[in-house]
Amino acid sequence: MDLHRLHGLTEIINAAGTITPLGVSRSSPGVAAATAAALSRFFVIDELQDRASAALARATGAEAGAIVHCASAGITLAVAAAIAGTSAEAVAALPDTRGAASEVVIPAGHVVDYGHSILQDIRLAGATPVVAGSESGCGVAEIEAALSAPGAACLLLVSSRLTRGAPVDFAACVAAARARGVLAVIDGAAQAFRVRALIETGADLVVLSGQKYLASPTAGLVVGRAGAVAALRAQEKGIGRAMKATKESIIGALAALEERATLDLAAWSAAQHEKVARFVARAARLPALSAEAVPDPAGLPFPRAEIKVDAVAAAIDAAALAAALRDGSPSIRMMMHGLARGRLIFELVPLSEPEVDTILARLEALLAAARRKPR
Ligand SMILES: *Cc1c(COP(=O)(O)O)cnc(C)c1O
């Protein structure tokens, strides 16, 4: 079944990364089959969540886990868990937090926008964000000062290439929160490959997107300490109703976790480096381009291809090339954050060799057309 033809949809080659507006990731045939098989069956959802908890614990080294609608929902529900615990009355009252500690401390450089501001995820639970430090960084002392206010219920840290400023000492900040009885939560939505390192910071809860680098159906995977996970699951009878995991997403996430457990990460990572190196070498042979493989700034185990456009020699600049690639068919999408520096940034992880060939062929054709144009 050709869904694009059936519904008249734009064909995409997605080199823009695991982004929501383009459908995020490509599930494997095995994950897709498991997900589809779940749709026509009934399940005791609590049993599914129990199996998911055990699978997440095995996969990450955490005590327990739960699946919610997406990582954004996971952040809101982790904050809700910090405020309400397992009290049925407090769970039912949210987002009304009157009488409860409901401030969420977040370093200024961690106030990320991944399509909307993470501050809105915090507010959605009825909490009030308290921004600590400055854009240039946030020290443990600044976190401690913010945590010592009487209303503090939660510390939220973000592990992502989207954060700004000097790196925050996660383990020290988590320890400061725990010393005060404040729940420490890490948003590691796109950090599934690094989840063990995030758990090892001592955080109470770590939030991941299943659909990003685990390539499951849309799901938020929340892992951490058993008590904190129980408080998060208590939200299923509260605001979590609007953020619930579906049966097919839980089954799909279980299949994706199983596939990941058998992945030879070193071999996978080596193959990603090779794929990017081949792309970079071919791109650098095109006129007016230079290219390099650039590691992920947050430590994910694959590089991206950065192509620098000499706009004078090429008679076209990076932004115009990106627009032309987007407007062609198939529509080729890349990461946009390099354009201001004259760079096209491609994430190749989900792409097939023919798709990579198409990107290079289209680049070559666009450069040739630009040179033929009278100046
Ligand atoms: C993608 C992302 C999210 C949201 O993940 P969803 O599963 O799409 O809700 C949250 N935080 C960061 C840092 C992200 O990159």
C-alpha cells in the first residue's frame, strides 16, 4: 500500500533528525509488525505496563519504568509525580496545586524549545518553573539556592544538543536535589543510546522518547527509582489520562527494546561513521563544497555530515540550496541550525543508500544549474 499516493502526500527524504513534524523515525519491519498485531487484540493494560517496567529496567539498569504517550507527556507527568506523590486526593486535584510544594527548578540553559517550550510541560502539571543560573551556565550553588526555597518539588535537567551554556554537573545537581527530598528528573528525550549514563547520575526519573533513537511507535519511556515510577503511574487516574500510552505503542516499544538489546552498538556506531565518511567524501568532490563528519555534541554514538557551501564559488548560498532541496521531489529535509554559518547539516541514520545517492545527485544538479545561470 503506497500511503503517499493514496492520500496525496509529499515524499520526504528525512535528513533532519528525529523531528516530530516529519514523522520522527523509521521503525523496523519487526517493530511495525508487532505494533500492527496489537491493534486487533485486547490486553490487560496494567499487565502490559508491568511487562514494560521489567523490560525497561533490564534495558536501562533502572529499578522500574513506565510508558506514557510521549516524552513531553513524560516530563509533565514526572513533574506531577513530584507534586502529588501517590496521594489520590492530590492526583485528582491537579493541575490545582494549592497547598502543595509545586516549584520546578530548571537551569536557564536547559529551557529548551523542541517545538514548544519545555516550560509549558512544567506548567501543564500546575507547577511553576523557577529558572536558575544564566544562559552562560548554572553552577551547583545556584541550583542549591533555588532548591532551598520552600516551594521546590522537582529539579528538571535536560540532556540534549539543544541546551546552551557551560555543561551542568548532572550528578552534583541530582545529589543536591535528593539531599533536600526534591525529585530529580532528566529529560533525555533523544538520548536513548545514553540512558544508562543518565540513570547513573542518580536521577529519580529519566524521560526518553521511544520514537526517536529507539524507533518505536510514539511513546514516552520513563525509567528510574521504583517509588518515583509508582508516583508517575498514579497519574494514570489523574492528568495522565490525557497522556496515556496506547496498547499498540506499548507492544511496539517492547519489540523495539528487544531489538535494541541484541544490537551490537560498536558495530552499529562504526557503520554510522562509515556511512557519513562516504557521504562526506562524495560531497567534497562536488564544486564549491567542503564537508566534514561532526560528532554529536551531546555524545550520541554517530556523527552528522556538515557541508560548507562557498556561496561565491557556487553562485548559490546554503539557505537557497536547502530551500531548493526542500522544494524538489522527493522533498529533502536537513537540519536547519547550520544555515546561518553557511552549512548544510545532514543526519543520515535512518536513510537507505539510494536515499543518500538521491541527496548527492540533487546537490550536484542544483550546483550545476546555479553555475549555468547568468550572474
Ligand atoms: C523531542 C524532545 C522532547 C519531546 O519528545 P516527544 O516524545 O516528541 O514528546 C522533549 N525534550 C527534548 C529535549 C526533545 O528533544
